[in-house]
Amino acid sequence: MKSMTKIVSIAGLIVLASGQFAAARPDLRRMTCLEARHMVQRNGSVVFTTGPYTFSRYVSDRRFCDRGQAAFPQLGPTRDNPKCLVGLECRQPLFSN
């Protein structure tokens, strides 16, 4: 019976920890456009919650992209602007030079 209690306790800790990590991701929809931009500029790269089941990574410049990726303007839904230019998105360029 002790091992079952131990398993339940460990499972509870995992659920608790996963909830804390999810809560730590800032919700873009609750921020103003300016607040979100400043957060990206200050941190270089931020993963924001963008909807009930979605998230997106925004970067301040190409230095935060992988080799071969380019940085493109990325809009996001903020409290005061549904199409705020929050930062940049790293992705493969359509055509390589």
C-alpha cells in the first residue's frame, strides 16, 4: 500500500509542476501591444500563449533563429490590438540565396 501512495504522490507532483510551467508562459492576449514588444526586446525570445490551445515564439532579431532560418515579422493578438507587430518569427526562407 505504501508504494501506491508513493506513486499517487509523485503523480500529484508532476501535475502540480506541469501546471506551474503552463502558468509561467505569458498570455499575449492579456498584454498591451507595447508591453509585449518590450518583453520580446528585453528577453530576445519569448514564447507567448496566443489562444486557449496555442502558443507562439517571438524573437527580437535573427540572432535568436537557427542557422539557415530567417526572421519575418510576426503579428499577434494583444489586449489592445488584434494584429500587433510583437516581434519576429524564425522560419525557413521560401527561396535561398
